Amino acid sequence: MPNANEENPSALSQVQQRAVSELLRVSPVADDLARRFQEAGFSLALVGGSVRDALLGRLGNDLDFTTDARPEDVLKIVRPWADAVWEVGIAFGTVGCQKDARVDGVDQSFQVEVTTYRSEAYDRTSRKPEVSYGDSIEEDLVRRDFTVNAMAVALPEKEFVDPHGGLRDLAERVLRTPGTPEDSFSDDPLRMMRAARFAAQLDFEVAPDVVAAMTAMADRIEIVSAERVRDELNKLILSAHPRKGLTLLVDTGLAERVLPELPALGLERDEHHRHKDVYDHTLIVLEQAMALETDGPDLTLRLAALLHDIGKPRTRRFEKDGRVSFHHHEVVGAKMTKKRMTALKYSNELVKDVSRLVELHLRFHGYGTGEWTDSAVRRYVRDAGPLLGRLHKLTRSDCTTRNKRKANTLSRAYDGLEERIERLQEQEELDSIRPDLDGNQIMETLGVTPGPVIGQAYKFLLELRLENGPMEHDAAVAALKEWWAEQAQD
């Protein structure tokens, strides 16, 4: 590959060496496919994120290609070659397929997308891009979002194509657009969110003219579908540096259009941490929650951390003693979380889980130094249900005080709560708390048939179980009969 920038030859040399190594690894698959296109009279090039990741030394088994072949011709070429083919994106010029191959003595599966040279543009009211096909790779690359994604490697000869200085920008770790950012964002406004997402994923800086265009054109994001916005937001939140991307969304005004609850936090003061506003506190909580993840990025936990205090602006009260209070902000915040996530088309299950975590995130603060009864601990576990592990992490992350003594006290208190939960779980199987009598036993004890009264009796026994712990069968029967006698009197 040629040296595209003599100003920083050392950095460029490193990325070029990484690219050669990565491309050699996938050559058995990429070159085989390229020869088939060549034999059919078409060209093929590895493109976009695949080339960027190869240069960064992180190319996976998802390979993106571009070609002058039209989609119907692509299908004719890949069908005899691939192990599976799908046409979900064919309306946009993309054919996807899976190819299983043995590379370096290891059986591997490659996910391949081949897209016809194209250009996309939005009109002022459309939510979907208009697709037109191009005839040259240069025409295709100029419509790409950023220069670091506007590089290609023509196959099988492995000729490096970089008309917009993407290699230089990659070495300098900066995001620029191939043409003017205004033209790029006018073509697809979602690219403004992609700038924030790539900044967060790659830890790159965004060029000043790109930031200026994002700020000036932020309202254009409103024509993009909620699903596309949500998907970009997820990738940003799940990245290694979400603060970087979220800050850019807030600073440019994009967050005001897609997640207005976040910039609203910057106007408030947290009553426990007056040295920083709730917005900064929220970003710290997010980063602290990330540090507690054990099985990779957790979208549910990160969303809960990001949204846990969004109820504060609506519940702010100025008290007579000069303090600022946010009473019941967790309840208000849970409702706001449900509304925002629903608008962004999140799944019902994820909306329910994140809203529940937001609602419960303050519960621990009533624990003090261990004043809770066993009954209160049982209810804490019951209310958290399968979210208990995440609630532990969220609650611990919510401590951002600079007072080490206070932080250590809170940490020790939560250690104590977790130990009590573990002890009670061993004794009582807290994860599956149920009444000591089931529905059939309730009907048998009361001599009744199925109906609303069974649910009422079940609820009574459940509350009794939470309050007192497990009961012997005879004691539970006696308690149920006593309750039933009281119902008869009423």
C-alpha cells in the first residue's frame, strides 16, 4: 500500500503493516470471491469499515465489499459460492451471504455483504434514502460518511484506493467527511449521530467543521426514523467511551432532538453532590456501572445508569432551609424512561426492565446502616426479581461523592445488604418467593372453587411470607383460615 502522508510516516507505517497482516488472513475468502466477480466481468473491492478495521488491526469476520455489478448480477455470482444468501437489503443494493471456510487450519464463518456502487440522498420530508447506482468506486467512496470509512482495497490485486485522505485521518485519529459535512449530513442526517458513535467507539476526535455542521443541522435528525436513531444510540452507549459520544450529542444540540432528558440534567444541581450537576453525575454513574460489568457491555444496565435521574428536573423543589429536593424523582423518572424508550421503539421487555431499575435505584438509601428488617430485605429481592444483579451494580455506581469516608460507609452498608441477601437466599430460596400454600391447597383449605378469592388469598399469603419468612404448613393453614374468617365478617 502506498504511503498517503509523509508528515507522519511512522504512524502510517504501523497502520499499513497491520492492514497487510489482516488482509492476508481473510485473503482465502476475499480473493476467491473477487476472482468470481472478475470472471463475470465485474470488479470487487473490500470497502468502508472493513478497510478501516484492517488498518486498525481489528478486522473481524464481517466483510463489506463494493462492486459495479447490479444486485441481480451479484446474486448470480454469490449463490453458487455462498453457504447461505439473504436479500433483506437488496432494495438498497446490498446482498448478504455467509461463507464457511477453513483459514489457517481453523474452520471459520464469514458474514459477507456486497453492495453495488451507489449514492443516497434524503429530500426534506423523506425518512428513507433514495438509492441510485453508480459506475465507479470513486463515485461510491465520495458518498461515504467519513474519510476513514471511504477507503477501499481493490481485489484480488490489493490496490489501495484512498482519494480522500482516510489513511492520514486514521493515523491522526480524526473524523472528517469526504466532501463538505453539510453535503454529507444533508444526504443522510443519521451521519451526525454516527460521528458521535464513531468518536465513542474509536476514541477519535471530530473535526471542528464537522462539529459546526452537526450543530447547525441538528434539526435535520428529526426526519430519520426512530429505529435508526435507536440503533445508533445503542452502539454509542455500548462503546468503550460513551461519555465522549454523549457529550458531543449534547454539545451539538442533537441530544435535544433524540434524548432531550439528558441535556435537561445539566440545568439541575444534585442535592447530595453540589460540586457537580446531575448531568455530570449521570455520566460518572454510567462509567462506574461499566466498570462493574462482568460479561461484556450490558445495554440494560447502561441505559438504566444513563436515565436513572431524569426525573429530577420535574421534581425539583427549593426547601425553606436552602436545600434543593427531588422527592419521588425515581417514580417520575421511571415513567419518563418508559415514555422515551417507547418513542425510540425499544422492545417492551427492555423498556420494562430499564424502567424498573430506574424506579428501584433509590430503594437502598432507606437501608441506613442495616436497619432494614428481614421482611424489608425480602421485599427488596422480590421487587428486583431477575434484575437484582443489575440493581446491585446500579446502586453502587450511583455513589459519586468525593468524600471518601462517606463513599466507604455507603459501600460497606451495601456489602452488608448483599451479605444478608445471600444468607437469606441460602435459607429461604429468595429467588423464587412464593406463598407457603399453592392455589389447590388454598381451595382445599377454604372449600371454595376457582375465582377472584383465590387471588386475594394468594396475595395475603405472599405478604405473610415476605413479612415472616417460610411458615410450616399447619401454621400457614391456620393463618389462612383466620384471614378467611375476617373476610366473612366484613
